Amino acid sequence: MYPGEHKTMKAHPQILYVDDDPKAGELMLRFCEDQPYGCRVFTNPQQALEFFIEHGADIVITDLRMPHLSGTELLAKIREHNTEIPVIITTAYSTVDDAIEALRLGAADFIKKPFDMDELILLVGKTLDNTRLRQENALLKQQLRDVNKGMNMVGDSAAMQALYETIRKVAEIRCNVIIEGESGTGKELAARAIHELSPEADKPFVVIDCGALTDTLLESELFGHEKGAFTGANQTRQGLLEVASGGSVFLDEICNISDNMQVKLLRVVQEQQVTRVGGVHPIDIDLRFIVATNRNLESMVAEGKFRHDLYHRLNVIKIQMPALRDHREDIPFLCQHFVDYFNQRYHRQAEGFDARSLQSMHDYDWPGNIRELRNTVERAMVLAEGPELHMPPLSEQISATAVGDAIDSDLPTIEELERRYLLKVLDHFDGNREKTAESLGINKSTLWRKLQQYRGNNETKESDT
């Protein structure tokens, strides 16, 4: 070991500097005295390796050409013990082949002598920052894999931990559940977690969007029908409640069903029996009902908009999904989760968001909750020009409040309101119909028909990009 060493607080990053030229080591020690780094200097690479194996380091800087053990050979031996430690190669005899070989073996960077010490320290700082970012991302990924297995949800905040605990307790007992929460908070994920953690996890889990179907269609979907029950009923068909028997059914946006359908559903929940449309014989079923709504059902009952008897049949347990603004500390976990997902989907290698973007996302209120965050990460991934992601300006986000202020100040008709909103979203996506349709929750053919309807308006964009 070199006779001198710079000692500093253990919390400071530790540099292991290897160079057979004693003057280079002495210069490095002197320079580190004014830097937030500890430094160990070796002129013998074998001794440096032995020290590293026993004590480790935060970064290794090694000369390329040394007696007994070259810099690339030292790098290879270091990699046998640690695949993550960053190693910087220095040399006065650099060639392209040297650089390629060093990088192939896993060197973090390559710097040619003579170099300015300030330049080297800047490189050290950048390398340590990149290493820290990779380690933090790896830790996040491991936490995402390990924490709350079976939940299919991301987040480790107090709010989410309380939610997980409730889900675990509810899953064990076959009772009905109401899940309330704002749009985009993950109500279906919570419902699916209840089912997958239950003893009936191997039985069916059926999802029905009550807000997307008329009464007639919803009744047929839920209860099934007999052959000849109505025009087009050419054969007997099981309803989804019958198909789900033994497992769980998730009725999303139950607040949208009519009073007539509430009466029919009440009987099914009470009796655990369904009668197909056009049938006369009840069929026994065995179901856990999990329902979700973005409105307060208790308030709807008080206003006479939802039947109190159905509400009390369903309300054995009520789960309130937290809005994203109420557990902002989970945003880095969620971002990393979506980055990993879109890396696979789009064959990218993004590493994550820069610190300023993460702070910006932390400060934003996310009216669209996790769904809005997911779309924001996807947009950043699509537009990214490198591995580091940047948050698009929040002023460009479409929020329900901003859209509302822009389109309904003159109390337009429903048709006019729809026209203005469609055109505003289309304009937001620069005429991209696919993105517009996805954002509106409709298919491209429906969007095309509506655009044809409003074709005479000069604001309509006809781009198919």
C-alpha cells in the first residue's frame, strides 16, 4: 500500500486508486484532501485487489499498463467479486482497442493521461451519481417484486399499507364488498386482489361494466337468456353471474344501474339465484359480489337515487381507495413500475426520471390519479431521446377542471358540449385519432363517425397521424 492515505468520514464515497507511478498516487491524495471523498492509493495492483476483496470501495480508478497485473486484468478480477462497482481506466497509451476491451469487461469509463484532476473528479462524481441511480432503480424494482405480493398494486405508503391490510382481511371471508374511490385509483385492481388472495382464487373472477350497457343488455349479460326469449336469441346462453358461480363478480360503476335493475339484482344477491331472461326456473349460484363506484353510495341512498336495501346487502365491508395526491410518496414506485412495463412494451431501455421531474410529479395533484400518471409516463417514454426520462410540462396535461372551464362557460347543449370536448382532446393530441380515441375511451370508428358529424366545423382536424 502507498505509505500515505487520505482519511475522511466513513460516510464519504471511498476511492481506490491504483497506479504504479508513485507521483500519480501522491497527486491524487493531495487533491482528495479538498474533496468529499476518501482515498486509498496502491502502487501494486495485486495488493489493491486484496484490499478491495476484504474492504471494498465505492469506485476504483486504475492505470491500464502496470507490471504483474494490467488494468484490464485487475478489472476482470474485480468483476469476479463485484459486478456493480464502477471502474475507471486511465492510461497514457490509449487506443480504440484498449477502450473497447475495457468497456467490454465492464469499465464505467476511460480517460487518457495526462488529464486534469478537476476533469477526473467530475468524472468520478458523474460515475457515482449514475451508479447510485442504477442502485436506487434496482432497489425500487426489488421492492416492487417483494412488497405486497398478490396485491397487483404498487406502493408502500401508510395509506397503501392500510389498504393492503384491509384487503387481506376481507379476502379470507366470503363477504360482499363496496369499493369507492375517484376514477383512476385502481378499484378493479383492489377487487382482483381480494379474489386472488381468497380461498376461491382458482375460481372465476368476472368483470362487468354496468355503466357501458343498457338495462336490456345488462340483464341479458348478467342473467343469461333462454332460446327464443327475444328476437335474435337463437340459443340458450348462460349469464355472467352463472359463469362466475363459485368465484367473484366485480360490478364496476354500479351507481349507474336503473332502479328496475337494482330490484332484480337485490333478489339475486339475497337469494343467490338467477333466472334467465325468458326462463321460469331459478338457478342456484354461489357468488361474492364486489361492486365499485366513483360516487358515494351512502349519499345516493339518502337522496333516493340508490335502493337502501341493495346498498345494505352489498355494504358488508366498504373500502375507500386513496387518491394519488394522498400518497404522493408512492409516485417513484409507480413511475418505476410503469417505466419497466413500457420498456418491455416498446422495447426501450429507459432508466427512470430525473430528480426535477420526480419533484414536479410529487407536487402535482393528479386529478386523474394513477391512470393519469401511467399516461404521463407512457408519453415521456414515447418522446424520450435517451435513457433518462423527463416530465412533460404539467400545463400540457388535460385535467377535468381545465376542460370544464374551457367548454361550458356558456351553458351549451349536451351535443355542443360533446363536440367541444372531442375537438379539444383531438387538438391536445395534435390530430392523432388513435391517441384521442384511447383518451376518450371510444374506438377509432366511433371517433371517425363523430368527426364526420362535426366535419363542417373549421376546428376539426383531419390528420390521421
